[in-house]
Amino acid sequence: MTQLGKGMGLYVRRLLLLCMFLFGISYFATAQGKRLIQSKAGQEALFQEGMRHYIKEDYSEAILVWESLASVISNEPALSFYLAKAYLAEKNPKSALVHARKAHELSPYSLDYGLFFAEQLLADKQISEAIACLTKLSQYDESHPEVNLLLAQAYVWTEQGDLALQALDRADHYVGEYPAIIRTKEFIYLKQNQLMKALHAGKRLIDMDDEEQILTWDQMDVAWDLSQADSVRANLLALQMQYPSQGQLALLLTNGYLHQKNFDSSLVQLRRAAEDHEVLPSMVAQVTMKVFELIDDPIKWEQANSLATHWLAIYPDEPRFLAIQGDLYVSASKLEEGQKYYLRAARMGEPKYEVWARIIQLDFELNAVDSAATHAAEALKAFPLQGFLNFQLGFARYLQGNNPDALRYLEIARGIIKPTDNWNVQLFSMLGDVYHAVGRPKDSDVAFDKVLALNPTDEHVLNNYSYYLSLRKERLEKAAMMSKQLVEKFPAEGTYLDTYAWVLYQQGKYEEALHYLSLAVADEKSQSSAVWEHHGDAMFRLGRIKEAVESWKKAVALPNANQLLDKKIKMKQIVEN
């Protein structure tokens, strides 16, 4: 037969099997077929047909064959067992559990069927039933290590450590030095704060040359309970004498010294860990960052920098160590140097959002707005649905004077942000300013109201909201109430004095407005063209023309002066837009 013929034959066969399964219309529905499938030989043949598919990992084919057989035979545990395994291989755990349960019910004394059923129960978080199943199995064979390990796992999940240890002791008694049993005991001892027993278990693993020797990374902090730190450290140092090149052991000791805030001893152990290239870089990086948090003088900084440089030599392609080097420089207020390492880390391997966020934050701290915009745009290529990045780019665009672009990114961020995010206030505050800038006052008010609902004392919003309302001559009572809060809290802050004064001005309260404007211009830090112009306007409304002109002249000499000021000075009167 040609390859085409073979392929066509297979296709037809699969189609027939599918029809058998879906519609029950098959050869086995005929009288001859019924006789065949009801015979022992026929059933065995069909089972073996499914098994051939199973062995070849054609699980869907195996399921089709076995389900057709199961429609006739309902009491064969092996059939249910293999159907369960096939469904699991096809990533259908629900069907796998159904058939695993049936296999166990049909043959409750089978350890294979029972163990598989218990595993599916645990995977489905049916812990109580799994415990009941495993307990019954352990009665049949109390020494079986896998039964007891699964039973111990189930007890650990239900916080029943003592029962878990009993199960493991049964296995340990019959099996002896079995690494999985000892590791599980170690974990339980640590959970129970039985540190010496945990260390003893770790020692057994080391003596066995187990690859997962001693305490694992996730167990470190538990092991270093400060009430027993001295005895734990003594045991670990004794182990280190036996295994001086064991890097994970050095990291454990590093973590212990960290609890004591002992920078020097932590650094010694970190250097020892550096000599073991089998230690996972992620573990090294995590501990290193903790140690570097203890730096509080230039000497320690130099020591840490020397080690960080050493790490980079060992792991030149590991972004985490570039980021650590960046952290070091930033901690020493060397922001630009730190930025360089962050950028290398961000552009190496898989992008890291946290690193990009740090880069952009540094841009703003350095007043490098254009760089912030560039870096935020680059980061968004990797993380387009990261709300805070959209916010940062929107903020940068606003500072660049590109309000439409700023609004686009801020509104994207608004669609992504969650109520629990800690930058809600920042986002809606910025939206209020940008909506005002693009001529959408109602949206601006809504955004500001959102901020005040979250934080009624937000200074930026109280000031800007008041000022924008005064410019529009709308809801002046609300504007006065908000701006007065700031003046009462900060009586010498020129910006807040000017805002409150301008609200009073719009209310026609020129004497009061002039009082606060005079206080505002006395604040040299907040003197601006706008404040002096307002001061002049209030003077003019009170008939003090000469003094008004003098104030306008001071205003026109300052940056960002109103284009109408020259006309005001020339005409000696207020000129409206």
C-alpha cells in the first residue's frame, strides 16, 4: 500500500472509532460484534488495541477504544484505571478522577489503583477523602513508603504535623534511609520549630550525599529562630567544617548572621558561597540584596561593591547582579552610575518590570523628563498592559507640554488600574490637571472629586481644584472652602495664599484678596509672574492704580509672564482675555 493509502486507511479507522464512541453505531452493535465483544478474547483484543495507542501516546485514540469497551464492560478495574491515566495525560483531570474512583471502588485492595486515586483527590483539593483512602491503604500495607508519603503530605496540608510524622515514622521503620521521607520530616520539624531535629534530618541527608542536602532555601528563615540562633549556628558551623565548599550551607549561615544584623560575618559567608558555582544565582542574589541593606558606612559600601563586582565576574549574563550593582550606586546617591547598571539589566534577557520602574523613577529624580518618556515608551513595548508604566509615560508627556499624548496614556492607565492599587490618587490627580489643560473642565472636576474621596486632605488637588474653579468663576464657595484649608494649615506658603486670594478676588472680596496676596509676594520661594499680576489686579480693583502698575511691572519681568501684561501697563487698567 502506498503512503497515501496507509494514511487514508488510518483516517477511515479513526473516523469509525469516533462514530462508535459518539453514536454507538459500530460493528459491535451487530449480532456478530456483540458476540465478539462479549467474548473474553474479543474484550482482550479491544483492550490491547487501546493499550497500543496508549503506549504510542495516542491518548485520545486509546480513550475512544476503551470508552467503547467500557460501554459493554462496567466492572473491570484495569480498564477504568487506564482510562483515568489516559484522561490525565489528555489534561482532563475531572474525567481522570471519575475513572480513578471507579477503579478503586472495583478493586479497593489494589495499592496502584488506590494510590492513583488518592493522588487525583489531592490534586482536586479533596484532602479529607484522600486521607480516608490513604489511611485504609496503609492498613493493607503499613510499610509502603509512597502511601505514607502521600498521607504525610495530606496531613501537612491540613496542619496535622504530628500525624504526618507518624506516617513518616512507619515508612522510615521499614524502608530506612529514604531521602524523600527524611526531607519531608525535615520540613515538618521546621514548621514545628523543632530545629535540632530538623538539623539532624539535614545531617542524615548530607551523610547520604543526597543532592538536596541540608535545609532548603524556603526553610531558612524558619531555621533561624532567634531564640535558638546560637545552637543552630553552632551546628551549621560544625557542618561547614565537614563540608567547607558547600555553598548552600554558607548561604544558610549568611541568613543567620543577617538576623543578627552582623554585616561582617554575613559578608564572609557570602564570599564562601561565591566559591560554589553550583549554588543557584537567584538564591545568591536574594541573600546578597538582604546583606547590602545593612550597609551604613563607606567602608561597608566598598566591601559590598567589591563583592558585587566579583558576582558580576562570575555571572556576567545574570541581570540580577547588574541590578544589585545599580542598587549599590543608588544607595550611595550615585544615581547616574546606578542608572547605567539598571539599563544593562533591563535590556538583558527577559525584561523585568521592577527594573524598568526603577529606571523611570530615577529619571524623574534626576529631572530627566525626556529620558523618562523614552524609557517608559521602551518599557511599554514589553509590558503594554502595565498601568503604572502608562501613568509614568503620561506624566512625562504632561511635563513635556504634550497634553493630548499625556491624556491618551493616562486614560489607558485609568482603564487598567484596580481600586486597591496604591497609585490611584496620583493617577486621578494628574488626570484632573490634564483634563483642565485640554479644556475638559467637567472631567477634571470628576477626577479631582475622586481623589478627595480617597484622600480629603490632598494638598495638590485642594489647591489646583480651587484655582481651576476660580478661573472658571464656578462654585466659588466650594473653591474658597478647599483653599482656605490649605492657608490655615500652611499660612506662609505663597502658592496656597495666591490661590485662596484669587478665589476671594473672584468673589469680589478685594480687600481680603489683597491681604493674602501681600503675604504671597512676601514669600520669595513662591514669587512668580502670576502672583505679582494678581497682586496688581487687586490693587487696581481697590483704586490703587499706581501701585497696580508697579506690581504688573514686577510681573512682566519674571518668567512665563502673561502676554497681556504689557497692555495692562500701557493702558493702566485691567485687560481681559
